Amino acid sequence: MLFPTSLVGSYPQPDWLIDRGRLAGRFPPRVRATELWRVGPEFLEQAQADATLLAIRAQEDAGLDIITDGEIRRESYSNAFATALDGIDIDNPGTALDRSGHPNPVPRITGPISRRHPVNVEAVKFLRAHTDRQIKVTVPGPFTMAEQAQNDYYPTKEEAAFGYAAAVNAEVADLFAAGADIVQLDEPYLQARAETAKGYGLAVVNAALAGAAGTTAVHLCFGYAAIIHDRPSGYSFLPELAASSADQISIETAQSGLDCGVLADLAGKTIILGVLDLSTPDVEKPEQIAARARRALPYVPAEKIVLAPDCGMKYLPRDSADGKLTALVQAAQLLRSEVAG
């Protein structure tokens, strides 16, 4: 299918499940933030499953071709996995600067990092059981987790990143075995810490994806539109991913007005193209979304483009998210008709 449609990863969590006001009023938590949940711990797992079903049905109703679980069970994209690993003292957090330069509580590395058990396998099995469409699952990337941690064990941050890569690699293998069609590494800090990433970011990503048994993706972004309002006009780390083993590269273009000429450097990769502006709840017209996608066509073959939102859909009101996703699907239909014609 030309121009398949997908979320990046997240979908808005219901107000009855999580305190969306508190969620939006802070940077994404790096350590656990159980105070965000509105449902008591004895009912939380059931409530999260029910909300995940709503997210799956909303995506199907909109007509998306590739379905995620909406990351409904997560307080942030990274903290559930990052705090489930051995070698992390979650009771005594450390501190690290976020991408805006402010200190944030983060996982503290106190021993060798290893994965004690699969983290998202049950979520993938649940998703696979409740949709017959292609499914994608996201995992925080090893470079980003190393940047979002206080390293009190490894001699260098690079060694910590490779420790995370081994844990992610084990998770990726189990996610494909559980039925995932696509596994995506979320690596926003490849962009946020580009100079460091140019040293070993590519090697760490490739270590995490080594031996992957299915389609893999790497996601880079400029930060959630709901939190980070100023956007650079281009990526500081992107052409480097041409040498990655990832099949797909996920980027944002809508809010930043990205010059899509940079995509010529990623020849051979499928591009997950962010074409929904999440800085506003206003629902774009399908033609406006299609026009954003057309900007990539001189540089990326139509058969190598997946249409998606920019990053951070979880912060939108649900009716706005649903409207934008429906418009995204309609834009894909316009583009398919043009190419077929």
C-alpha cells in the first residue's frame, strides 16, 4: 500500500485514567510518577487495558493502517522501561539536565545494566489479540536513556549507553517473537545531544537493533509541541542514520516546516513523515496535510513514505486527535489517487 498511516506511538490517555493537567504541566517523567494515575493500584491494570482498547478502536475507526497501543499504560515514553532494569536505583534517583537545560530527577545507574524480564511483551500480545492490522511498538532508545540517567557506575557514558543497548536488544527480540510487525526505538536525544551522538550514537543504535527479526524504526524529534515551543529549522543529527541498520526513520516536518531536501541523504530508508502539526488542536484539512507530504516526494519515493503525526499526540484533546487522524487518512487517500493517476 502506498502512503500507509500510523501514529508515531502515543494517543491521548482518557481523563478518567490519568491526570492530564498534571501530565501536561511538567516535563515527561524519567523516574516513576504513579501519582499521575487517577485509578487506584488495585484497578489500574484493568483500567489501562480498557483504555488501550479505546485507543486501538479509535485508530481503526480513523482508518489507520498500522496500529500501536497508544502507549496508554505509560507515564512517559521512556520511564517504564528505563526503571525496569537491573543496575538502576529507582528509590534514590539522580539528576540530569533535560533538553531545555533544566535539572530533572532521572534513573541512577549503580551497577551493570541488564534486563531482568521482558517489559512490553504482554502489551504487544494484547495489541496483537485485538487488531488484525499491522502493529508497531515503541521502546526508548539506548542513547536517549543514557542521556536521561545519572551514571554512577560505568567509567564513561558511552559504556553506559552500550549497557542499555544490550537490554534493548533483548527486548526487541522478544517483541518480535510476541507478534510485533514493527519495533521503533525512540531516540530524541540523538537530536538534542547531537555532538555527543556523532561520537557513538549510531553504533549504540545498531547494537540495539542487531539481529532484529522484523521491521525496525528509529524516531527523532524536536521535543513535544505541548512543552517545547521553539523549533529548529533542521535536524542536527539525521544523515548519520543512513548507515544505521534501521529500516525506517521517523521525523517531524509539520510544525518545523522542515526542508525535506535532507531526506535525500537517507536513500533506501522508509521515512515515517510527521505531517500533523500538534502545536494546535485545530484539525487540518486533508489537502493541507497532503501538501506537507508532497514536499518529501522529490527526495523519497512514494512507496517509501509512511504518514504520521509529529511527535507527542498524547497531549492533544481526544476529539482533536481523532479529527487529525481521520484527516491524515483522507490525505493518504488523496495522495494514492494522485500517484495512481
